[in-house]
Amino acid sequence: MDRDYVTVVSGLPRSGTSMLMKMLDEGGIPPLTDEIRTADEDNPKGYYEFERVKKLPDDTEWVPEAVGRAVKVLAELVTQLPPGHEYRIVFIHRNIDEILASQKKMIIRRGEDPDAVPDSELRMLFQTYLKILKSWIDGQDNVDVVYVHYNEILEDPSGAIEAMDGFLGGLDTEAMAAAIDDRLYRNRA
């Protein structure tokens, strides 16, 4: 299927964006990745990242490469995507307490101070990102979005997969469902 737009996978950190990228990859949308950040204990199936995305808005030369593909963009960087392209965003929500718990475990594994930024401050920051993002999306003619929820995907993926297939079209929904590994759901609220 011809996709003349960029499929953007986004969400807050530790919300399941890598799982979504794997699902879309298996479903038939090739990912734009560079394999720099490899699988580890925090993401055993891989991160599916493209490092240049983190340089938005200064580096946008890669965006034409993403047309017809899926690319992971952190929630706080989505608003920096350049005009002149069509974007379809698959945005994943997750229980904020689970996000914070997962983030804390990852920080500890890296040997960093998990309390350097209090949970209350991170919670406020994440909520601010979501408000800014929603407002930005609502103001863009070249951006469409579908929202899915991490916990619902793990409980019964059929609704989210159907929503993504309706939004993006032509996906192999059975392969998408098979890509979900609920053993990776380790940080529960």
C-alpha cells in the first residue's frame, strides 16, 4: 500500500512506543531506525529509534526519508516536525504511575539518581507535554491522530489494532497482534 505520509509513533517516555513500532513493523509499515540504540533489559525487543529525530527542529533533512515509514518521535518533539509533510500520529497513552515506575527502574539500572527529579515534577511535566501536543495537533491541517492505550492493548489488542488499521489502512492485523509480548508488562499500577 502506498503511504504518502509519515507515520509518527509517539507517547510519553516508557509508554509503549517501542511495542507500537514493532506492531506496525510486523503489520507492514517499515520503521525508520538506525539501530544505534540496541535492545537491553529495559527494552528487550529493541527501541526502534532514529537518533536524528532527537535533533528536531534543527535537523529535519531526514523527514522525506520517513514518508511511507513509521518513525518514533518523543511527545515533546512532535510539535517540532516541519510543515510541508503529511503526518499520521499513532499516540499511545499509559497509566502515569506505570510510566513513572518504569522510568525510575531504568534510571536505577543506568546507575543514576532516581530521585533527582521528584515524581510530582515529572507528572506535571508530562501533563504539560500532553496539553501542548493536543493543542498543536488541533491546529494542524497536515496532521491526523489516533489514540491508543497501552493497558488496553495488553488486555485485548483487537480494538486498538482495528483503530490503527482503520487509520493507516492495509495492515496485517494478525501479525500485529502476534507482535505483542505481555511478558514485558512489568511495571503495573
